[in-house]
Amino acid sequence: MKPRYYSPKVGLRFHMHGCEFEVTYIYAGIVRYAAAIGGKAFRISHDRFIEMQESETLLIKNQDIEGISENGCSGKLSELSEKETRAAIRMRRYVDSAVTQLVYPTSKKHLTALIPLIAFELEDQQPPDPRTVASWIKRYFLEGRDGALLSLRHKQSGNRGLRFCPQVEILIEEAIQQVFLQSERRDAKDVRTHIVGKLSELGLLSKHSSTVTVPSLRTLQRRIKALDPYIVALAKKGKVAADRVARAAGRAIISPRPMYLVQIDTHYLDILLRDPDSGDVIGRPYLVCILDVYTRAVVGIYISMFPPSAVTTLAAVKNMLTRLGMGLPGGIPVRIVPDNGVEFKNSAFIRLCARLGIIVTPAEIRDPNDKAHIESFFRTLTTLLVQKCAGTTFSSPSDRGEYDSRSRAASILEKMHEYCLEWINEVYHTSIHSRTGRAPILAWEDSVKGWPAPIVDIAEIDAIARLPVQRNIHKGRVLVDGIEYFSHALATLEAIGDKRVIVLVDELNLHEVYIEHPSQPSTLILAESTNPEYTIGLTQYEHQEAKKIKAALTASDQKRLGIYCDLLARWTLFQKIQTDSEMAQRQIARLTNGKGRARTLPKIVHPLPDVLELNVVPADVPSFESGAVSSSGDYEIMEIDL
């Protein structure tokens, strides 16, 4: 028995390795299919698609099998056009009449007599030939004599042969690949130019004539239009753009209750700010916002001049966790979709989420569908608030026109933070949302009734929202990323031998850290920076940028002085010390007649007399009598009684 298989068709769904896929495009023997969840695109040959069905690696969904025919035939109404349906019914009526009325239904003689009668009943002006009806009857018996329509085995309309000679066909494919499917903006005219040039090089074409048929511009346009849109986008714009072309917006993001799913994203505000002290323009701020999907309420916010990072995300999350104590929407979420442009590995954000049981679900890179709600909020904020403030940069140079954003800038960071908070709480939360049909703040209040959400204190969050690092205590201090922290309690731990400790670093405040007690982990020891002028108000991002600047200065100094300047200076110094040491040894040898320095003092072994008479006579001083005194009073001869 011939194995069953189903030809791929656009929209056909199947399972493979436990995952669901959908056929999205078929061209030139290649089947492109995409994952039902996520839309990631894959490609496979038509033959391989059939082979995987026969080996049962690829399984067609039952509901799709009901609407398609086996083995590449077209016999079900869902697969036929109106014209094809009428033709299939006509075929079946001729077959049914011949099978029920004739003993030998495939007999040409009997069919010749019967066909006119059937044509008269069906009002068929062009009855089929007896041989044709006989072939229909044979297929009817081969296909099982069931109640289905006969499958249509016609070829698709259109020319299926080569339109040009093989040499020209090869040039067409080559030109499309090498000319059109490139990043530059090229069209069918460029493809035709390439073909004409190649034919000229081969001597098959001149200015006035050609020995082969040259494809017209319209022919090449049709060939290009028949290309897979995914392949065209992949060649011209890259994989990200191609995936976007091949993927639908996807299923709606559903959240069953408030704080079940929240989305985080960072937005570059379209406004220039000034420094409050100098008055200089310092650039555009970044707004990190957290949105509750269920109520569309803003549950966390952080605005700064720092670009997206794990530090700014942590600041917004800390704001979210402590907002309930301020009477604002917030709390501990179940799932969180973070900013996909930030690296969170080994960060305090991940540690905090793990400790509170928050599930982190990263969004697809460059895919706005995973965070469509927060993206929509940013558009509303930009239109209704930011672009109404002095110093706005608008969305594009064409929108800005002759407006001088730099000279009109007037706001400072603190004021912009106040504006955003007031607009969110007083305007956005009290306006009817276009998708939910409710005001976010009322939707929040109604949904949290009877929901005993825990209120977390700011000090508690500050204590646990920290990055743990292991360090050794040295003289009552610990060194973390170039900053020293001291505590007298650390000196005691060092004295009793507990030198290895865990330091908890707050990436938003590097002025102080907590140290876990080695034997009592619940006990936290506060240690302050030894350089408060530098660390007060210092964040991890600022510190890393300062280190980069310092490293750049170091590299600049090394470049000016030379890479090996310090090593050569040390080598020169060591050489000088060695030379001076050798000179000193030679001088000592000369003064001691080669004996060198005395290593030990001689021992006195003879007994001392009762009276020891000491005559101190320096080499350059004349001798005196006993009891006499020198003229200068510096020397005196004395008798010592022992």
C-alpha cells in the first residue's frame, strides 16, 4: 500500500518534536514554516517535508487532515475553487451513472451509448469522451469507491516549461542572487543590465541584435515578485527585519489579576535638561517605567541621566516594591518582563527577584510585541506631556523644524521627575484607557479589594536589594571595586580569625555597605567608605564610568611616557643600587687591607689587674701626665680603682 502523505500548503499546521508549527510560504521546492509560539522561521525542502511525514517525525494536526487530501490530490471541497467543484461533481455524476447502469462500466461501446443520455439529463453541452469517463471510473475503484468526490489531477495553470534557453535561465538566477538580493537598493532594471552584460561577454549579444531571447523587464519583475519575502528581507535588511516580516503580532498578552504580570522598559525622553548649578544643558534624561498589564496602572518609575542598565532597573523595582506604603499602585509581582537591552547576569536585580520569588521572563530582542503595553504608554507620555515642555526635541528633525531645543531648555532633573509623577497620578491614572475602557486607578482599586498585599518597608528593601561579593578583612577594612569600607566591628572579626566575609553592595549607593556576620548571617554590620567626599551619592554606574576615565588617563600617561617606562626606571634604579654596593665593598676592602668588616668583637681571656690604667691618647692629640688636663679640657688622665 502506498504510504499516506499530505502536500504542504500555506496555513497547514503540524507538530514536530513536540512543538507546533505553521507553513507560511512555499516556493521553488522550499517550504518555509514558523513556530506557532514566537514565530521563529525555518526552511525545509518539499521532499524532506514528505519524508518526515512518512517517518512520523512530522505529524499533521487532525483538524487540518480533515480539510486536505492525501498524496497531493485535490478531492475535498475545502481545497477546490468554485470552478473545480463543479468539474468534480460533473465527473462524479458520470461515474455514478455508468457504475449503476452498466455491467461493464469501462466498456467503450456501452459508454458511447450511455454518455449522450447522461449529458441530456445534466444539460451538458460538451460531454466527455468515453475513454475519459473510463479513466474516471478506474480511479473511482482505485480510490476506494467512497462517497468523496474524485480527486482532480490537473496541473496548475501557467507555463511550467523553461521560458528561455538554459544559459539565460542560469543568468537570471545568478543576477537575482548577485544583484537584487543585496543590501543596496537595486531593482529589476539592474538585474536586466547584469544579464545583458553577461550575454555580451559571452558573445551572444551586441548593440543591435542578440542570438538568444533576452528576458523583458516585466518578466524579471514577475520573477522577483515570486521570491519569498523572508529571503528578500533577510538579504536586504538582515535577520531581525526578516523575522519581523515573517511573524505576526502574536497572541494577546493576558494577565489574570493585578501584579501578576508587569513590564519594564526604558524610554529616552524627548527633552533637554539643564544642570541646576551651572545652568548648562546636560542632555536628555532616561525614564524607567513599570506597567501592570491587568490594570494598565504605572507601578514603578525612575528617572535619571543614566542609560539603561541593571542599576536603573533595580531603582525602578525598588520604587515598585515600596509604593504601597505611599498609597500608590505597586507591590510584589508574580512575573516581570525586564528591559531586553540590559545585561542582568549576576546583578542585584536578579538576586532581589530570586529572593522575593519573582519570575523573570526576558522579552525577545528587538521584538516590541512582548512589551506592547509599555511601548503604548511611552507614546502617550511623549505626546501629552514631554513634547509640551520647553526644551523638547520632538520625535524627529522634521517635527522639530526651526525650534531651538537647546536655547529653550529650562527644566532640571528634579522638576522633570515631579512633572512625570504628577501627570501619571493625576492625568493618566484618571483617564479612560482606550483598550480596557476603564481608568487605571479605578481598575486597580476595584481589583485589589480584599487582596491583603504585604507592605514592604524601604529599609528592608535596601537591605536585601544588594549584590553579594566575598572579600577578606584587612586592618578592619574591606576593599570592593577599588573602594575601601571600614568598621570597628570588622577589626574584631579579624582579630578572632573570621577574615572571609560576604559584603552586600547597594549599586545605587556606594557610600556604605553591609557585611554579613560569618557565624550569624542574619546579623548585618554597617561599614562606611573611607573616602566620603567621593562616595556620597555615588552609584555603581557613575563609579564604573569614573574608573573608565581614570583608566583612560592612565593609558594616556603610559603612552606619553612609554609602555615600559616604569619597568625601565626600576631596572635602572636596581642597577644603580648594585653598582653602589660593589663600590662600597671595594672601598671597605681598601681601608681594611682586604680584611673587610669585623664580623665579631674579640673576646678578653686574660684577667684584669687590680688597677686598670687607661691612657686615652687619640692619634692627633699629644699625651699628658697622670692627673693633667688638656688645654682644651677635652681629655683627662684618670686612675680607676677596680
